[in-house]
Amino acid sequence: MNLFSVIKNQTSIRRADLPRLSVEEFRQAVLDKVQSGSTRVMDFFAEGRTLYAVLGDANAHAFLLTSCEINQEYPSLTADAPAFHWFERELWEQNHIRPVGHPFLKPIRFSEGVPGVTNYFTPAGDNLHEVAVGPIHAGVIEPGHFRFQCLGETVLNLEIELGYQHRGIAAMLAGGPDRKTEFLIETAAGDTSAAAMTAYSMIAEALGMAPLPTAGALRLRRVAMELERIANHVGDLGALAGDVAFLPTASFCGRIRGEYLNMTASLCGNRFGRNLIRPGDRSGAVLDAKQAQKLIDWIARIKPELDNALTLLFDAPSALDRLENTGVVSTETARLLGGVGVAGRASALVLDARNDFPFATYRKIPRIEVGSGDVMARALVRRSELEESHKLLLEDLRAVENMTENVPDAPLKSPQPDSIAIGCVEAWRGELFHAALTDGQGKFSTYRIVDPSFHNWYLLSMALRGEEISNFPICNKSFNLSYCGHDL
Amino acid sequence: MLDALRSRLFCQGFRTGKFPPAAPSLPDGFRGRPILSGGACPATCARCMETCPTGAIVMTEGKRPSLDTGKCLFCGKCAQICPEKAVSFSATEYRLGGFTREELIAVPEESYLPAIQKDEAIRKIAGRSLKIRQISAGGCAACELDFNVLNTLAWDMGRFGIQAVASPRHADAVLITGPVTHNMQLALQKCYDAMPHPCWVIACGSCAVSGGLYADAPTTARLPEGMHVDLFVPGCPPHPATLLEALLRFMGRTPEAQA
């Protein structure tokens, strides 16, 4: 008997072809795969009383899908495979399905009840104290509630309560696609619009809503995603410098980030790449040889300034001393909790959706040899990815002949009914996973968005254990996770 | 130390933009204030209305379109799809902020002139110093990031006395981004209550102005009791030039007389 359906990125299968296991078989099959280390948890959710698991097999460049029917409850997977812990909390909150034996079951986004009002992990003792921060933080940043349990300056545990940004996007996407769908996807996490629209476009194409994109449209997607990655990584490195009071790099990077946002804007009129990517060949962008040359010249001007700003930071021992050995997440912790993306790679996990589940025109991104799991490692991963992104970007821009001449919106077809489709991309924070389930009428019955932050928020908690509380800002910045992408 | 000086002198240079008073440099394809043509549309055509993701376009009497920039995402789909070419977007009119919701509604053949702050009290109190507490209440991070950008050396809003502050006790205005989710309503209320009066409310971006894409979502709450918006800044997100210009006009400073 088949325990899993195996599908590639940007493809779909009929729901009827998906294995339906018993709860025991499902549990065993999923745990075997995850515990062996050969796969990672991409998604775990329910529609009605059907549980779905999607695992990623990087070696086979494929996703493993399976399902089972349950009642109100089932035996939790978290104790055996901690990477499920957040998914099971979500399941309990959203679907009222109880994973029996989950070690700490509580809401993740407070779609009911009052956000932040819940049980907290509270160690007892005379000399302990608790520090509560947020939802509103000191800076211009999204809201979340952080509780530190401290012994003197040392943080014993940090609990992160989210949900303040909950806009109900999943509920709004169900019943679509409609005229709002693409815009909801773009604003799920507004700093990840290009990657999100690429994932959605892959789903739309897999469900036959739009023809497969031409080489030119694929290239445009990669250009948009790499510009997004560069802008955000530059901003993050500048912000890290700012948090350790190394102001030259903070100031320079703040301005240089804007240059890359403006490059995106020069393609589509919007600094965050809104309307830039659309399913098939539709696009809000004009990228012809002239435009490409303009960007190539622009990058040639800015890149040396970026190198200069980063060299200042990475040559300053006083700044590096603050980054090194701060906020360490061990490889084992990162693997068990299912860490992804920049933070995962910084803890020596070998994962990158661009390699593992190839899409667009990505081929073999070199592995980054950084793995100390500290703030420094997360900074170095970004620096090294900046180099790679520039390479990819210039390669694409030099290859532009003539493409995407503002193709007006060709109406999308209705999605293939009774299907499941997957689109997974490596957004700048890490892998961004989309899955669509369609009903008999060809409407989305469920649209799943798993932001990389969904996997990584708990890693931030772990990074703070045993750390001085004053190191929280740089630890937080070194992850720079999305609140809205998590809260949806 | 010497390296930092060398960088600043020989590589990075002075990069604060000339805007204002010089015109801001806007990207190719920038979509600013909508321009609507006066001719009546064919009676059967409603393609723009059917396409608009937020219902920003409505037909007024005599089948003339009007466009609410407070709801608009500036995606440009209406302009693309209109067979009559009745809708287009200005490539240069970035001044979109308004003190009332009505100012945000573009109508055919308007002579658009953004209003300057008339309230003497606001000009006196906030004219040279505006401390802003920003609150993200369901924002997607784009408005937040582009407000933050005004703090970078490229825009340097501090030279006009505008500053983002941490404590509501220090704030003259609260700048709201996002549609105001139920889950942030209480925090927003508490923040507002903690601000010394007089204080003002700025709604930044289409979500904050009108609810935008999320206007009908069950998760979207209203502004807490007692809060009314004093400055609306359209956009998804507003371009930094749009936001800065709106803030300056709110303070009563014309773009020509900034220094």
C-alpha cells in the first residue's frame, strides 16, 4: 500500500489519488519519515475532519503527501517529532481538533479570545522575575507579546505570543479565487510579496488556471525575488549594526536598501513589487533590454557602496564581539524544531527550497559554510546570500532580450476541481509554502500559507535561553521574523 | 574610526535627498492621483468596478466614475481594463494625503490642489515638531517599513522636527497602519489614552484609511472610541514622498517653504 503520494513542486494531484490511512498508519508513516531525518515538515493541517501532512524530501526533490480521517482528537506527534508542535497548536486553535498529549497546547494567533491572555510557562523561585514586553514595541515594528522569565540578567525562558496581526486571510482566501485573491497573497507578509506571488502563480499554473510561464516570465520572477532578498538582507544587516550601535553601517545600509527597493519600483511602480508577478505571462512589469541595462548599471553603482558598508561592519572587532556567541541555536535544536531559511542555514542545516524543490530558473545554489548558529552566523549567511543573489540577478538581467510587455490581464481559468496543488519558494527569510485544495466546483476549499516565520519563531525563544536579556534586540533582529506572515 | 570616515568621505558621500523643496524622484510607472475623464461611460460598462479589488471605483450620476484613493491599492487594473480610457494614474502627482475623507475622492476634471493645514492650533503646536508613535494594527509591514525609511539618511525626516518616539507620553500623533484588527484594538486604545492632549491621529495606507482589502473581514475592528482621523494618507503602501509631504502639510509647512 502506498503511504504517500509523491509530487513535485508546482504540480497538483487529484484528491482521490491521495492515500487515506488510518490514524495509526498515518502517525507511524509520518513519524518514520521525519525521525529518519530524510524529510522535513512542510505543512500539517486539517480540512473538516481530514488531517493532511506534507513532508519535504530534499534528496528526491519532492513532497510526500498523505492524509487520514480523525474524530475530535488523535495522539499528538509533537513528543516524538517536535517540528509538529506549532502546527498542532494551530490545528487545535483553528479546527478544534485535540492532539492528545501535546506538551503545551495553547493558541498561536488568538482567532478567538483575548490575545496574550493564556497560560505562561512560569518557573517558581524567590529570585526570579518576569519581564513583559508588547504587543506594542518601542520601535516602528509589528506587534507581539514577549514574556521573559529571568534570573538576574539571565533569561531562563522567553515565550512569544502572537496573533495581534490576525486578519483572517486564510478564511478570506477560501471560496476563491476572486478579484481579491492575488492582493491578499501579496499582503500576507508585505515584505515578501514577490516570493508569495511566485508561489501563488505556481499553484495557479499547476491547477490549470494559467498557462505555464515563458522563459522571460520565469526570469522576471527570479529578478523580483532576488531583488526582494537583497533589499531585505541589506536592511537586516544595517539594522543589526544599528542594534550594536555601529552607526556608519546602519546609516549606509538604510539608504542602500532603498536603492534596491527603487530598482523593484522601476519595474512595476511599487517599491514592494506589488503587481509585479502574476500567474502565467501576465505581469505588471516591463522588463526589456533597455530596462535591464539600466538595472545592470544601477547595480554596478550601488554594489561597491554596499560592499564598503558591510566591510566596515565585518572588519570592526568591537561590533563583531557583540554578534559572536550571542543567541546560539544548536544544529540539533534547529533540526528538531524544523527551523528553515537563513536561521536554519546559520545553524548548519542544509536546506534551501531553491535547491531542494527546484522552481523558476533556480539551479544549484552553493551551500553556505557557516554553522555556528549565533547572531554572527545569521549575519554571515545574509552576507553570503547577498553575493549569490547579485550573481543570479546579473545573470538574469544580462539574458534579457525582450520580455513581458505589460500583458493585460488575460482572465484566469477556474482551478481544476478536487485537487491539491503545491507551490514552494525560497523567500528571503526561508521557505514559503503554499498549498491549495479545490472543491468539486473548482473553488479553493482551503488555501494554506506557511510563512518561514511559522517554523522559526520558536527558534528565537531558544536563542534567548541563557542569554542576557539585553541581547534580545540583536537576537530578534538576527531572525527578523514576520508577525503578519505568521498571524495571517 | 578612520575607516568609517574614509567611507563617508570617499564612498558613501552625502545622500540626503533634495526633496523637499525639490520634486521627489519617483519610479517609472509610479501611479499617483487618478485622473478621470469627464465623458460619460457607456451605460452597460462596469468593468472597472467589477475588477477593482477594494470597490474603490463607483459610478456617480450620469455614469461618471469617481475613485476613492482611500480604498485604492494603486494596482492600475482599472486603467488597464477600461475600454474608454476613462481612468489613468498621474505619473507625477504624489501628493495624496488629505485632512478629510472627501479630499481623497478623485472625480473627473477636478482641479486638484492639496490643502495645507488651516488649524492655527496645530500649526502652532506641531508646526516645527511632530513626535509620532506608530502603531501597526494588522499592517502587512510595508507601510511600517516605508515609514521607517523616512528615518534613514536618504529622507531624514528629523530635519523637519518629525520623529518616531517609543512612548505614547512623548507623542503628538499616533500613526496607524493596518485595518485595526480586533486583536490590536485594545492595545491601540490604551496607547491613545496614554497620549497627552491635544494629539492627532494619522491613518497611513489604504488599510488604515478605509480597511482596504480587509474592510469586510470579520477580524477588522473599528477605531477605538474617541479616536477620529486627522490625516489620511492613501497608498499600498504610500510612497515615502507621499507620506513625508502629507506630514509636512499637516504641520502647516508648504513644500516650497520647508527650511
